[in-house]
Amino acid sequence: MNIAISLIGGLGMFLYGMNVMGDGLQKAAGEKLKKIIEMLTTNKIMGVLVGTLVTAIIQSSSATTVMTIGFVNAGIMSLQQAVGVIMGANVGTTVTAQLVSFNIEKYAPIAIGIGMAFWFFTKKKNVKNISEILIGFGILFVGMNFMKAAAAPVSEMPQVHDAMLYLSKNPVLGILAGFVITGTIQSS
């Protein structure tokens, strides 16, 4: 039961942190971000690089894809520009996995503390937006740390080991399990 509580709590913190950080990025960059993305995505290779970078920063290929679709709907980007960014978002997911392996979560409380200090002691809107980015980043990594700690005992369970072996023998079920898990937590 403790494992489930930690997983659910960690997932909630992760998703909330991702949301706060994404909102802060959008508020901080606003129209500038839209103009920069429009300018940088005219070349498909640059579009892939932009998608990779944005996904690595906001830690969510889903959020990058949703923003890109929003830009297409708003007429800021063409469909051709969006394809490169979405491809880059998928590459950025790999970069995100690499960032997680660097043990960044030990800096998460520092990011939260600095972000909260800026948020409480300033009235400047742009500084508050940047503080939201720091707070979201920190909460995101604290949530990931909760999930990692909760999942450690699960990975040692024989039932999980057997399930992974079964899924590896049946790739269709493995793909379906990946869809269900990714759809549930909204993050690959």
C-alpha cells in the first residue's frame, strides 16, 4: 500500500511540476517564444533541434506536441514546420531520460527554494514567471524521485520480473502495455 501511495503522490507531483514549469515557460517567453519558434522552424532540421531542446527543457514530449499543435491551429506554424518539431520532441524524450540519469533530483530542493524566494519577494511579472519555472522544475524532479524510490521494491518482485519476461516474448502486448502506461501518466 505504501508503494502505491508513493507512486501516486510522486506522479501527482511530477505532473503538477510539469504543468507549473510549462506555464511559467509560456508566460516568461510568451509572444517572443512564438516568434522565435516561427523563425527557427522554417528549416526542418532546425525544427527537429527546436523540438528536442524544448522537450528537454520542459521534460514532456506530450506538452511540446500539444503546444506545437496549438501553434498550428493559431496559424503561427505550418504543418511542415510542426512535423520537424514533433520529431524533435520524440528525440527530446531521449534527452530527458538522459537528464534523469544524471541524478539532477538532488538539486530540486534548491530550485524550489530559489524559485519560492523570487516568487515571494518580487513584484516583477517576468521574475515571477521565471520563479514558476524553477518551482515546477524542482517539484517535477521531487515527484520523479518519489516514484523512483517507490518503484525500486516493485522491480525486485518476481511477479514483475515474470510479467516483463512475458511481455518481451509477445511484443504486441508489450506495445499495448507501453500505450496504457504512457496514456495513464501522460509522459513517455
